[in-house]
Amino acid sequence: MSLVARHLEANGLSTVVIGSARDIVEECGVARFLFTDFPLGNPCGKPWDAAMQRSIAGMGLDLLERAWMPRTTTQAPFHWDDDAWRDNFMRVDESNREALAREGELRRQLQEEMKKER
Amino acid sequence: MDQLRTHRSFISYIDRSREYYAAQGYTKPYEWPHYDNVPFTPLKKPLAQCRVGLITTAGKPKPADQLAAMFSPRALYAQPVNPAPEHLFTDDLFWDKKATHTKDVDSFMPVNRMGEYAASGRIGSISPSFYGVPTDYSQSRTLERYAPQILEWCREDGLDAIVLSAL
């Protein structure tokens, strides 16, 4: 998505990226970025919360109007209900390390078989 | 201050995904794009006169038929904003399926909210179509195929500014 935003900017169109994966967007580098510190999936506001969504979309419009240089990041002033998702998402620890290794092995076997069938 | 913390608060998805896939035995980590220079185009006129477009990483809803759905690949698409889509396909995307859901399109692409801003005059108008761009492992496919097509659609629709939201 950041690559598309960069292409549009390079061709004379103003863009704002709204997202929750801050490091991925900022490493790539975009003109304007509104960061929502939520679990991945709802960067434009919580589901069914139209007031929050309106506020976040409005902040995106503010950025379009007011940013004067690239790599301008602002952050939406909202918090998720709890912080458990921060540790849980793609967690790797002793409780699942063996299961993850097995999953990876199985997937590679499946991919090998699919290659042979082609 | 509210709190003291020993680590940054926001998640590094670059670190998290690298460690997760390494634990699955994928030894060559994904290489994320990094640029030193960033293009920038200032808005050329007041927002109240601008036509604003929307781009999402979500896909078109899949056909109800399971077999047809299996053979409908992720692809670039443009779809009218009116009527606003009630659902978009996100099952194959990378997002936190335990913590939340994507049943409300406006939680990841503000199509109704932007329509309201057009009605109130905050923006000139909303683009007649929104565009869907697949997240692709291949950066060259995004750069050489998807981005130029999106640019063409933006020009055809007469857009001045674009809001891109990635799940």
C-alpha cells in the first residue's frame, strides 16, 4: 500500500495512508501517515463506532491539508479496550515453539507435493 | 506522564513476523522496502474543492459458490462507492483475527464516513469508485503492475487526493 501511495505522490497526486503497522509504513516512507495504534484490521476506527471512524477520517483529511513535508506522521488519539493483543499477536514462546515448527514443516511438505503434481 | 515503559508501545510487525516465520523454520526473512527519499505533492486546491478517492487492501466479496470462490484470484479492481459495499473479503489478509473483526467496512475503508464529509462540504466530492489493490509478496508486481493501473484510474476519475488504508 505504501508503494502505491509513493507512486501516486511521484505522479502529482496527494495521498494519506491510514494504518496500524507503523514500522512497515515508516520504513517504506510515505508523504502523510495517520497511525492508529489498534490491532491490525481496523485502522479507520472500531467496527460500528461511526463517531470514532468520522474522527479518524477527519484526521486523515487534516493531514492532507496541513502536512508541508513528507514523512509526516500523526497518531489517532484512541485506545483499544485492552492491551492483550499486543502480546498475543504472532506470539512465539515456549508454549507454542514446537507446534509452530511442526506447522512450518507441514506447510513446506504440502508445497513440495503441490510442486511435484504440476 | 501516564506510565514508565521499558519498551516501545507500538508493535514492530517487521520484527514480529520475522520471528514468527523463523519459528516456523523459514530461515530467509522477508525483505521490506525501505527508501531514503519520499515523494511529496502538496494539495493543489482547498479540500472543499477536491475529489477524494479511497484505496483498500481488501478484496471483492467472493462468489457464494465454494468452487467458484476457490478459483477467484485476488486481483486489482475498481468498484462503485454508491451503493457502498456492505462486505469486502479480508480472510486471506494479514490482520489480528483473534482481537477483532472486519464486518464493518468503514472500520478499514471509510467509504460511508467520506460520503458524509462530501455531503457536509468538508471535501468537494468522493470518487465514483474505490479501488482494491492486493497485498502482494512481490514488490515488483505492486510497482510495475498495480501502481500504474491505480494511477490511471485516479486520473480517469479526476481525483485530487487519495486516502489509502491497509488492514
